[in-house]
Amino acid sequence: MARLRGFEKLTGVDEARSALMGALKPTRIVSVQVPLSAALGRILAENVMAEGDLPPFDRSAVDGYAVRAQDTFEASQFNPKTLRLTQEKGVGPREARQIWTGNPMPPGVDAVVMLEHTRRIGEGIEVWTPLTPGENVSRRGEDVKGGEVALKAVTRLGPHHMALLAALGKTRVDVAKKPLVALLSTGNELVEPGREPEPHQVIDVNRLALASMCLELGAETLDLGIARDDAEEIGAKIREGLGKADGVIVTGGTSVGYADLVPTVVDQMGKPGVIVHGVAMRPGMPTALAIIEGKPIFILPGNPVAAMVGFEVFARPLILKLLGVENEPRPMVKARLTQRVASTLGRRVFLRVKVFEEEGDFFAEPVRVTGSGILTTMTKANGYVIIPENREGVEQGEVVTVHLFDRIGGAGIV
């Protein structure tokens, strides 16, 4: 009956996270080398140095004519400057040479006049606009100087980083090895996606949702399947995950009912075992955190929204740390709350909201405070607001910080 009395003590969110991070000692980033074409979204394992200047020479930034800027001073459509075209390697006074974007600048010139600011006349051109020295010219080393750090370690590679690496001549790059996270769902009531559930059964969505969140961060996943509410079966699957992966995430079986076996099973596996069970947060109060064999075990509620919030709060920062990333916050925006939301003192609430823009201002419309099993509270939301433990709620019209996990739309909830 003691298991049915509820949690005697709840641990604060920050205290729980610090306890987990403090008890773990992640090793130095393990790097792997991958082709540049496979590096998008990966985390750089070390600084990338430029072996030479980029660009490697002064070059034209436009299609036009290479000229001496002083030969175009005071030029206009009413007072064009006439220059003689030349094909010689060097360009002399009052001469011009046709040039295309990216071509090296010929000797004797210091600017490029755009084609649309000129007109061909016989063996020469008329220039209709004055230039300053260096105009329309990309200088040698303008992007990166040889010997400089072009990209710093722990950069998550986006398309623009890929372009710079290619320009530097890189075909392979050292990136952080992807952490492997084992995922297990527990519960007699669960069936695999694709199977028709009986009236007493539900489709397991947690493994797919959490696997997607892992992949989004750059981790790989190991699917341990579904374990029934049986201590031996749960223990065997968790041991399998510990033997193969860098960490294990279990959903379900973490509250204080008769069938909530996971924290007890984990605690019997080794030391220190469960270090937190019951967190002062909503949703996700039954969350438990454990460490076995130096590896983390996240025991998250079976309700999908609570599991996703628990992952966001605890698993996400640890996976980033394993990748070498100390902090990669979600995009944030200030928005005005559209209605009052009550909260509970002593609990940190993760309020799902829909942020939308109206006449240049951002508004945050609460989706729902309760309902950790209602998936549409996530699909209708595009971010969340953190209501601190010392607040009894937030008022209508109050400006709040929204942590975005989806794009901002142009209308309210539908």
C-alpha cells in the first residue's frame, strides 16, 4: 500500500538536472571523419583552419569591366567617361578590360564597373557611374586569411558552413560521433504501431516520438521494443540497452502504482541507481533519473506529452553534452499571453502555447495546461512557456518568453 501513497518529496527541476549532470563524467568528444556530403547537421569535433587565403586572389564580384577607379571620377549619364577596351594582360590609364564574376583582377586596375552602368561604343565603352577604389572587387583573403580558424569546434554544420568548407577545399571533415540512445516502452496495454489495438490497448507512440527528438539533435537510437509489466523482462531489456548504448530512455512504469516497476528494477541493478524520483514539474512529475555503470537512465512517464517534456528538460541537454555542445537553446521569442493561466506554487509548469503574429506583434495562445496524454496539445502548439515554481500563474497580456519548437504561424489556434 505504501506504493499508492504518492511521492513523499518532489525534487526541483534544476536540482534534479544538476544531480544528474554532476554524477556523470562524460568522456572527451569521440570524433569520426565523414565525407563533406554527409556532414550536414553534424557537430564539428575540432577547429577547421584555412590553409590559404579565401579568395586566393583579388577577383571581380560582378560582370563588367575592370578599370582604374580614378578614370571614372565624376562620370554620369550626362557626362560619361570614355575608356578604350584592351585585351592585354595589364590595363593602362583610361583603359578597360571585360571581366566576369570570379575572374582574377588584371594588373593595373582597382575596381569593376557593372555592365549595366556602361555602353559599348566601337572599340571602347562609356562609363555612366563613378567608382571608388575596391568597388565590386573581392579582395584576397576577404573571407578568410590563411592560418585563421574558419570554423570553430562544436559548430553544428548548416548549409552555409558546408559551402565554406567546400570553398576551403575540404572533402572530409571530423565531426562528433553520434551518441547511441536505447529506447524502451513498458506496459501491458501497449501495442506496436500498425497493429489494431484491442479496447483495453493503446498504440505505443513514445519510442517514435523520442527517437525523432534524438535524431533531431544528432543522436542515433536503438529500439528495445516494448516490455510487459514484468520485472525480469524490464530488467533484461534495460541491461541490453546499457550494454550497447550510451544511455537508456524508458517510458512508463515510473509512478507509484502496483505495476510501476521500473524505478525499483533499475535501483537493483547497481550503484548509485535511482538518484531522483519525482520532479516538481508539470507535466512529467513521475520522472525518475538513474545512473548505472556510469550511464544515464531516464525513466519518463508513459503519457506522451509528459515523456516529450521530460526528454526536453533532462535528456536533451545531456545528449548535447555528449556531442560536446554545452548549450544549444531553442529559438526564443517574446510574446503577449492571450489569457490568464493558473499554476501551482512549487511546480514548474511547461505551458504549451501557439505563437502567432498579428499586425507586427507576437501573441502566445495557451493550448492547454493539463492533459499530458493529449498529443494535440503538442501538434497545435509551436512552443512552450516556463512558469516558475514561485508563480501562481501568468496574467492575460503579460509578456512571456516562448521557447519555440516549430515555426511561427500567422493565426491563432484552429
